[in-house]
Amino acid sequence: METDLTYLPPNLPAPEDDGACDHLDGLRIPDIHLPATDGTMVSLQDIPGRLVIYCYPMTGPSHIPLPPGWDEIPGARGCTPQACSFRDHYQELQRLQTTVFGMSTQSPEMQRSEQERIHLPFHLLSDEHRHFSEALNLPMHYVDSLILLKRVTLVFENGYIRKHFYPVFPPDKNIDEVLAYLKTTTR
């Protein structure tokens, strides 16, 4: 059975702020190289200016079933709608001189398939070995044998976290919060 992953079912449980990201603002971006969907290794410390990384649990084609109980996990569902909202506002992010990446613990191959499937104009980064998430002590979902990032969006300015959005709900509206913040801090 295929699932329409662009659709957010009604009555999804909203995640609560458990304080798992309270330590992030002011932290320096880790000196880590991550594989991107274009096959390159991205050094996050080498990206000048403003950078937004939206972290999400997982995406995939609709013919791959979601983990059991996925819709009941607060904040789990909605990765594709979130990615599509960043895609749809990509030009506006560019006008605000902001580099954007999506990031998950999925393999670069899975992410590449997703980037192509939903036509993302930016790259996804794989934290498959969890070096980035562990360096920043990001919150995780533990589902069956999977270790997945919880949804958090990080805004970096010249290598430091200036703002984080957590919890992110509903995921398709996260871009609105991000853009509002970027517009109030325009250089």
C-alpha cells in the first residue's frame, strides 16, 4: 500500500518542548565533513555567512512502508512536506543570502533518491554515522532498529548557532518561522 507522504494526516500528535535543544544557541558549528547528495563532502565550517540546516527523521518513496506507529510518534511525520516547503521558498532564501541543507541520518543514496523525487534545488546532507548530531547533542528518535534525528532547524551565522527551532510542528510551516527570523536579522 502506498502512502501519500506529501499529505499531513489530521490529529497528528504535536511534540512538546522537552528542553533537548536549549543548549544549542551560541555553539560553534562542528568541524565535520558530511556527504551531500551531489557526491561531494561538505565542510560545514567552510560555509560563510548564513546557513540553515533543517534536521528531519527520514524521507523515502511512498512504496516503502513507514515504521510501525510512525504517525503516533510526536513530530515524526511530515518530512516530505517540510522539505517541499523549503523547496518552494528556496528563491526567497537565496535573496536573503542564506545557504540551506536538509539533514538526516539516512544514507546519501536514500537522500539522493529523495532529492530527485521531490525536485529539491538544494542538497541533503547525510549524518549516517551521527558525527554532527553527537557533536551538538541533538535529540533523536529510536524506532525499531533506526536512530533518527528529531526535527530541529538550526540557523548559523558565520559558524555559530544563532537560532534554533524546536520542536518543529507542523513541519510544513517551519519555513514560515525561519523566513520571519531571517527577515528580522537581515544584514
